Amino acid sequence: MSQKQRVDGQPGFVLHSHPWRETSLIVEVFSRDHGRVALVAKGARRPMSALRGVIMAFQPLLLDWSGGGEVKTLVRAERSGGQPLLVGRALMCGYYLNELMVRLTAREDPHPVLFDAYARAIACLGRGEPQEPILRRFELALLRELGYGIGLAADGDSGAPLDPRADYLYIIERGPVPVPEGTGDVAATSGQTLLDMEHDDFSRPETLAQSKALLRMLINHYLGGQTLQSRRVLKELLEL
């Protein structure tokens, strides 16, 4: 992007922000057509700033920015439609989604399909829908959109359709393979769960539980040892 280039009216969400100098903010946004972008919001912390109260996480925004460096300059931000504020556990789920986005996406790498998946997840959390299926759907969309090739419908070795009555081990970069006889106690996933995930059906309690374990294993692998603070805080809250 050249120094004079400007982007106008770009749909986006705030993922993270932190103070910069005395009155400004550095804001990480996820935009539909430009991916994750770092913006400096000059003067946003001043009491009379037009940006104050607009730059909020989990609210759909229309954004204008300009500049050609790693950090652009936010020119304008306005709300785009209504979105209920996230509260309680839904708020922590939102922070978890945002942390995944910051940790796993690259700057200025457009993912419009992932943008739509994120927007749906935030809207569903705002409406108070069951949170576990929302998180599982988004995690799966995230891994697929980032190109990790999450195959769920066929045997990773033979290519044969999965047997819903069989148990499988999920091998990263291979996919599901039948649990070998005599393996003992392993973290297996049923063929029915894998097929349910493929068909976006999280109605079975077993599918919810097993998909959570499987997706957590995959996400932990791709995080490369990074710790998610939102996951730790949510775990502590649930133990209170």
C-alpha cells in the first residue's frame, strides 16, 4: 500500500487496542477485504474525541484509514448496525475468539469467509445462543480458512468414507485414521462425531465434547506453545 493510498468504508471489528503516547491508541482490527490491520487512532483517548466510545470490541464498524507503513492511520470509524454488548461468559468467549485471531492470522492477509464466520459468531453470542457450538464452528472455520486442511469425512490414509460406528485418531497433516487394535487408552474421536462436524451438526452431547477436545489439540499445535490468556481466565471463572 502506498503512502497516499486510502481505504474508505471498510467493514471491520476491533480485536485489540492499547494506549500509545499520551492520547492515542494502537488498534488491531480485522477487516473484510484487508485482513488484520494495525491502526493508530490519534487522539482517541481525549474526552471529546469522535473516536472515543466508537472503538469498541465486538461491534461492527465501518473504518477509513490511510498510510503505507506497518501501522496505518485511522481516519474515521462509525458503528455499522446494532450489536448487543457481550456480557458474562459470552464476553469471555468473545475475547477468546479475538485472541485466536491475533495469534493465528497474519497481518494484511484477507480472509472474507473468515470475516463472515467471525461476524456470525459475535452476533450469535450477542443473541445469547448456546456458546459451545458457536465456538466449535468458529474454530473449525478458522483452521480451514488459514489453510490447515482439516479433513473430517474420509480416512486420512485410504480415502474411504468414515464409519460412524468406528473410532479414529486424528493425525495432524494426515487426518483421521482408524485406531489400531491394542492401542490402549487413547484420545479417540468417533466417526459419528467427525461426520457431525463435517455437516455442521453439534446437536449431540458426544459431538460437542469430542469436537472440543479435537479442536483444542489442533489449535494448541498451531499456536506452537503460546498460552491463551482468555482460556486461562475462563477456566478460573468456571472453577469459582
